[in-house]
Amino acid sequence: MRAQIFKDRLRKRDRLTGILLSLPSPEIAEICAEAGFDWLFIDMEHGLLDSAAVQRMIQAVAGRSACVVRVPANEPNAIAKALDFGADGLIFPHISRAEEARAAVSAARYSPEGIRSIGLARAQGYGMRVADCLSRANKEIILIAQAEHIEAAENIDEIIAVDGLDAVFIGPFDLSASLGIPGQTADPRVQKAIARIRTACAGHGLPSGIFCRDAAAARALAAEGFTLICAGADGLLLGTAARRMLDEILS
């Protein structure tokens, strides 16, 4: 899937189902793309992924799924490098205030709209398509703010007003931790904060997304109005399938 097609579907609030990838395996990325996931959440914040692994994973996918990289930090060099690998989009972690979102967006855009450094990497055809990259990148790159702290819920109206954001993605586990109840994502206080973010995004016409652990949760969250859904993770999927097979063998 080309980035612009994904971005158009995101804006229309089509349901887009993805999976989080944290293991440095081009083969796993290729398998998930072949399976038909709309997008891959490539995790440089918590995953075992260095620069080379991320680029190899994007290359293996070959445009069949949108590759959205969560950068390890909202720092200009980290943001520029992830885009230079050829990422279709970025997830900015721990966005709790409008000024943080504004700075992250600026780091992801070329001048005059931002401060992204001009490299000669894969996204620029290793120097052979620099002009083409400069002309298209600001329009095509998908930029997503991750709201994962109660402060983000409190400041959500200001965050979603930042020009250049294409969606807000909720991290329920860190959100629960910020409320002093780590892991208790079903707690009413966590659910209230999630609902506040989702409602604000809907009122602003901005897509909202969320992480969940399994297919049943993904269906329920889609029914609530989330359209950018990350249903599980590579390690969790493998572990669950392995345990189920072993249980069937031994039962």
C-alpha cells in the first residue's frame, strides 16, 4: 500500500488494522504484510530494532502495508533518520502538550514547513531522487501523536489543533500507569480518559487509534469509533499461538 493511499483512507476514517512489530526480523514484517495487515507499527521505542533492522523490514514489506515507525524519542535526528529509512509515517511517543506535538511535526517536515535535515538515504533514492523526495514528503508522510499520559487527555483539544497531525494514537498501558494503576486499562478512570481523547478527535474530524491485545478487543474498539487499530504484537501473537498448540497437543 502506497503511503498516499493509506493517508487517504486514514482521513476518510476507514478501519485500518495493524500489528506492532518489535522483533528485528524482515521475515516477520514480510509475513504480516502478506497476511494483509493495512499497516505495521514498527517499534523503535521498546523493540529490539536498530536502524539497519528497521530499513530491512521496510524493504521486505515492499509497499504492501504502510510502515509506520514509532521513533525512540521525539528528537529531530531520530525523526529524520526514521524517515530516511523510507517509513511511510511516524508515531511520536509521549505527546502530552501541544508544543511537543508542534516540535515533532516540525522535525518531520522539510523547510519551509519544518526543520527536517536533507539526507541522501533510502528515502531519497540514495541521492538519485532528492528533488522528488523534497517535493512530496511533506504532503505524503503520515504523522501520528501518541497520547499515553493523563496530561495528554487533559490537553487533547490543544494537541489536536496542531497543524500537520494526521491522527492520535492512544497507549492505554502507559495511560493507566500515569494514573497510578499500571496495567489496569479497564479501570473507569482509564476508560474515561480514553473516551475523552476519542471524543475530542471525533469532534475535530481527526482519526483516533489505539493498541489492543487481541481480535475481540479490536472489534469492540472499532465499534466504539476507533479506526486506526493495532491488534496485538509479534511476540504476543507468536507466544499465544505456541501455547495454544502445546495445550492442544498435551490435552
